[in-house]
Amino acid sequence: MSKPNGKLQNRIALITGGSRGIGKAIAHRFIEEGANVFICARGETNLANTEKELGKLGGTVVTCPADVSDRKSVDRMVDRALKSFGHIDILVNNAGIMKPGSFMDYSFEEFDRIMQVNLYGVFHVTQAVFPSMIERKKGKVVNIASTAGKWGSMHQSAYNVSKHAVIGLTRCLGLEMAPYNIKVNAICPAGVEGEEINTMVEYWAKKTGQTKEEMLKNIKSRSPIGRFINSDEVAALAVYLASDESDAMTAQSLSLCGGYLMV
């Protein structure tokens, strides 16, 4: 249930890709901290189920199907959010996709689709939300990037490029929006439990001839803490970046990776 004096009391948060995984965990924590949330995602069934589940926590939950790579869809979605709540205090750009593969095996369409969702999705939604924040001279933007945006790795060049771009955009927007009291930061998780890491495990297991269990153990062993990050840990950091406690922080990309990357 929501706290009567939560860190995000009465704030309005728009969360993309909020019907499952990290986005859903963030929505859950935001509600617990007193926020009202507007969630978008492509899958209407998942959205309906999430709305029903989160509605039991208290606060107001509004959902809207939208494809963040489609500017018209984004404009309709943000317009609905503003009509529902009047303004937006917090934007969490979480929607994203990942498809592992060697660079030479990617089709242009596959590579472009990852860029359209992971990078241009952030561009479209942020540009649509900023006028509301600029007018009020207040706002927090939390971009969900990745440690993949801070290093190179094999067989996920499209994903890495998109996340490098999101980190670069975070830095630029943090500087541009500072005069309007809008703070823009990014969270860079590594190996979050869920669908994406399962996709990577399956890909590398097939490529190396290992079982999924062997591959999973191999990947976990590379982390100093010996495990993956979970969505609730990402959500906890998102609460900090969305709250007044982080008012002195902008244009930063924070690694949440169990010591895997020290940059």
C-alpha cells in the first residue's frame, strides 16, 4: 500500500514499458511512495492486468496502449496523460527491446527496429513530455539505459549502440534542461533477471554448446556479487532519482551492476 508521507507523494509519473519487468516494478514502488502513475506499453492484455494489480495498492493508475517508436502514438498517449492528470512530474523511459546476434547477421530492419524503440522512443516521449515540465519549471526524467551503454560486447551491437546513445542523450538533456529545473539521469543495470537475460542465456548456450544451466552459472560467476540484479533494486534507484533527494544530480548515468563495471 502507498505510504501517507512517501518520497513521491502526489507526484504524477509517466512510465513507458510499464506493464512488466523493470517498468512494472518501478510503477509498484512509485505507488508505494505516494505517486499516481500513467503506464503505457504495446500489449493491451498485460496493461489491463497490471492496471488491476497496481490499482489495489492505492493511488490512481491509468494505462494506455502505445508504441514509443511511433510519434503519433506517443503524442496521443501523452495527450491522454495530460488530460488525465493535468501535468507530468516524472518521466521514466523504460520501454526497450533486445535481440542478440552477430553484427554481420543483423538485417537493417532488425538493427533499425532496436534503434527506433530504444533510442527514438526516448526521443519521442521525452520531447512530448518536456513542454509540461518546462512550463512548470520542474521535472525528473529517468532513462533506463544499461551497462551495455558503457562498454562494448560481442553479439549485441544494436542494443549496445542504442544504449550508448541513450546515455549520450541523457548527458545532453541534463545540461539543456538544467535552467528549467528539470533533472535528467539514467540507470545502467547489468544482467537484470527476466525476459532479456533469458534471451541472452539461450542465445549463448546455443552458440557455445552449453546447457542453459551451465551458461547461466557461467554468466553469474562473472559478477562480483555472484548473481543478477533484480527489478526491485532498479526500482529503488528510480525512486531516488525521481525524488527531491536527487535534486543536485543531473546528466548522470549510474551503474547498478554488482561491481561488474566500475565506470
